[in-house]
Amino acid sequence: MQPVQLSLIPDPHPRPPAALDEQLPETAIAAAITLLAGVIAKTAAAEGMEVTGDE
């Protein structure tokens, strides 16, 4: 397998990003953001970085 420049790969979702988030329920978006924030905080803590509130 040879490496591929990512910008040459066709976009699987030709719709603008705003159209994609309008299709998801707000509760699903909120849950995803919460989970992502937790992963970021755990990674930062593991790297010895200080994690504070909303920045």
C-alpha cells in the first residue's frame, strides 16, 4: 500500500458541514462534545499539562 496525500481523496460528504450537524439531535451533539472533552482532558493530564475550565 502506498501513502496518499489526503487532499487528493474525494470528500465522502459533499454537503457543507453545517448540514451534517443539523441532522443530529442536540442531545447526541452534547454527548459527543462531553466525551471528546473528557478524552482531551485525560490526554492532557497524562502529558502533565494543566487543564482548567472553559478556555
